[in-house]
Amino acid sequence: MKYVVAYDIANPKRLRRVARVMERRATRCQKSVFIFRGDQAGLQELLDEIAPLLKPEEDIVQAWKAGNGKDAAELSRGTPNNIYPASIVIESRKHWSIKSRKPQDQTEVSPEEEEP
């Protein structure tokens, strides 16, 4: 089984320590993204090995089962960034406005054409 493992570490010293552990146990595919090959128990061991290196209120390490998406499950250690702020995504001459801030609300997304 393959898992995608990504981290966001606030402190450079902790970042280097986590990166060294990840490089020993997984294959780096981007600066903070790795592919881990193994079973879920092996992934749990990896995350548990990394957990003492983290400051949970500032850092996060997340893992997702790679595959066709049928039973992809997220596993993580630490605190993710706030994913519910109002925001705008800019994509090739279109702006997508995210109007809702709360997860229980239906998020409104509306494309707006960019003025030339």
C-alpha cells in the first residue's frame, strides 16, 4: 500500500529532524511531500516516531492512502491550518470567491471573470 505523507513544520530545527526521519523511511517527491510504502501499521509507527519531534500546536504531519479514492483515510499528528477563512482562489483569468467561513454552512463558490 502507498501513502502520501506531507508535513508543515514551523521551526527549521524541527523541520530538519522530521525530514531526516522521513527520508529514511519514505521517498521524497517534493520538499515536504513523501510516498510511504507499507501497511497502515507501518504508517502508524512512522507517525508515532515523528510525533515527539513536533510541537503539536504549531506543526502537522498528515498521511493519505494513495489509490483510487474509494477508502482514502486521513491520518495526522499536530494541528492543521484553519481551512475555513474567507478566501479567493485565482485561476487563469477567473477569481473564485469563497463566501462562507463556517464548516456547517454551505460554502458558496462563484466564478468572477477577470477584467482584461
